[in-house]
Amino acid sequence: MMDDGNGEPNGDGAMLRLDSQLCFAVYSAAHAFTRLYKTLLDALGLTYPQYLVMLILWEGDNLAVKELGGKLQLDSGTLTPLLKRLEAAGLIHRTRDPHDERLVRISLTEAGVDLRAKASAVPPAVLAASGCSLDELTGLKKALLDLRDHLNAASGFHP
């Protein structure tokens, strides 16, 4: 076996080093994203999960909770408290579907619609903080989504 330069033989020992783990690189990058987004989203009065909900609603309003959960890969038990906080903040309305009382629909309030203009500053700030070009981030995003899909398939998870 060959030495990897750190006194470890190549092979199993090197593969079990923390700095060899892709999962840790993704995990630590996720934490860095969380810190950055917290700074940016505090000015909007949103948490990161709330921001994700708002992004979906800005794309298309009046969604059923189930549709929203499907897009975010969250169950209603996780999503409902988040939606209650957004409603308390005056950004969304939750109403029963008049055609199917079992469905709860989520729609933006005027304040929720207006918040979109302020939120438009977030993506350029993330791009600038990344130190990457838009093309580099686009490629990285595609690679991560492909990786996610392969890992989901390997674990039998089908969102």
C-alpha cells in the first residue's frame, strides 16, 4: 500500500478520514448556507424553511398543503407549524377548499406578495458570497441534484 502523505496507507484507512468524506463536505457546506441565509433572511423576518415556502408560493399561489409538502419533501406535521407562523406574520392565509373540506389551501396575503420585491436581493447576495460564477453554481446544483436522485434511488426513497 502507498502512503497518502498523511501517514495513512491508501485504502480503507484513508477512506475513513473525515476530510475524505463527501457527506461531510455537503454537511458543512449546508451549515455555511444556513449561516448566510440567516443573515440575509433576518431582514425579511423569515427563517430558511419559511423562505422556501414563500418561494413556492411566489411561483404559484393557492396551493394545497399536500402540494406544498410534496414540493418541499416535508410532511404536513412539519409543514403545519411553519405555515401557522407565516399566517401569524400576516404573509399567508390558510383556508379550507370549498370543493373539498379535507384540503387546506395556502394563499399569499398582500404583505406576502409585497415581500417578494425585498426577497429579490437574496439570490444575488448568495451568488456574490459563493465566490463562484453563475455557470459554476448552475453546474454544481445539477451535480448535487443528480447525486441526491442517485442516493434516493439507492435507499429506496421516492419523494
